[in-house]
Amino acid sequence: MSWEQDLSARIRADVDLKELVTVRVGGRARHLVVPQTADEVGALLRALTAEGRPWRVLGGGSNVLPPDGVLDDVIVHPKALDGFEVAGDRVHVGAGLPTPRLVALCSRAGLAGVHVLAGVPGQVGGAVAMNAGTRHGEICDSVERVSVRLADGSAAELSPDDLAFDYRHARLPEGAVICGATLRLWPVDDTSELRRTVGCYLKERNEAQPTRTWNFGCMFKNPPAPEKTAGVLLDLAGLKGLSRGGARISPIHANFVENVDDAKAADVLWLLQEAEQRVLARSGLQIEREVRTW
């Protein structure tokens, strides 16, 4: 029996990728699967591995650039794994929970730690996989363990040591899919103060970054200190406002690319490549992408 028969109720065919990524570009996917449980994720991976079918994981789509054409890889979309449970100073959270929702729920519960992610888009699984963060902190500071399903369908629990968190990176086993995480936070006495802090972080982000257009999170990682931030390097290279087709580099913050007029993935990719070349030519630095190009 094929994987399509096993999970027919969870499969969507001929899916518009534009609707699944925050920059709203891309073509179509032949198959997208929305598992409802971690066990279903395991069953799916086991079946796909047995048939030799490649797959990709797509969560909130805030750092993914899909192609313009047809994508043959099966897309695993864990948005239904969105549970949230408080147990003392720990929260058990599903990979599909939106990161802004995580911040809001923890703040309401008087638990600090992930409040540093205020304004970060995407979902928890992606936040863990890329160690999402801001200048105030990173999610790795709160991770106690991460639940995954491996390529053979088996379950595994990974510690921070296993994940070897680094700047915008976590070391995951090849083919693994994050299903959930346990976060260890710290209770605060004044919940209203915590929520005010979150509000200040959001205001700070909204004033400095484009929040009213279709875009990724940041295009590029910041280089190691003491170099300037990626945004400053891109700005110094004259990239603000540079456009191609329906895509442009934000005139507000040079580390954001925006879809302003039905952009194609090829337009966005050209801007990414042009940005890399111009920064290298001006500053002698090879900046590294945060955006994952499929």
C-alpha cells in the first residue's frame, strides 16, 4: 500500500505555494500532507522512506523561497500540531503553533523567556530548527528538549546538546521532522509588566522593519562580530529600494525583500544574489542567507 493510500485524508494535491510562504511567491506543489499527530508524521516518513520519495518540511513559510515551477517533493506541513500546555515553569508546545501565538500565550500565563521572540514570524518548529531570535535573545535559551520523528518514522527526544544550537542554526538528524518541544521558562510576579515588555519589543520591530508588505523575515544572517549587521552592510552597498520584477529590497530596512507587485521567485532570487555580490564587492564579506531556497 502506498503512502498516498495510507494518508489519503491528509493529502492535498496541486497546492499553490504562494499561499504557504509569507513572501507570497512560488509555483505549485504536487502533494502536501497535513498530519494531525506526531504518530501520523512518523507513519508518513516511514512510508516515504520505504518508497524512496523525497520530502520537505514547511511550517509558517517565513524563511522559505519555493521555486516558480512545479515541486515534486512531498511537503510535510505540521500546522495541525499546534498544542500548548503549561506544566509549572515548563510549556509543552506543538511544532505548528505560530510563534507570535506562543509569545502571547506564555506572556498571558506569566512565563518569561520566549518573550524575546516578540514579532518573529513562523511556527515553533521552524523557530527551533533555525534557533530563531532577536537582539534580545534566542529560543535556544528556553529549549529543554525537542520531540522529532526520524526518517524511519521512529520517535526521538533531542536535548540542547544534541541540537548544538548556534546562531540561526540547530543540528537536526537528516530527514527529521520536529513535532514539538518542551520549553523551560521562568514565572514572573507582574504579568502586566511582561506584556508591556512584549508590546515594547513589537513596537520597536514595527518601527524598524517593514510589517505591512509580503516579505520574509531577514534575508541574511548577521556576520560575526565585530562586523556590521547584515542590514547595515546591505544599506552601505546601496541596496535599499533595488527592484526586479515585482520584488524589491525594502526602502525601510535593507535586509528585507518585499513582494510589491505579484513577484516571481526568480525575481526574489535575483535580488538575493545581487545583494550577495554587491556586499562582497564593497565590504569583502560573503554574507550568509537566512532564507532557504528550494
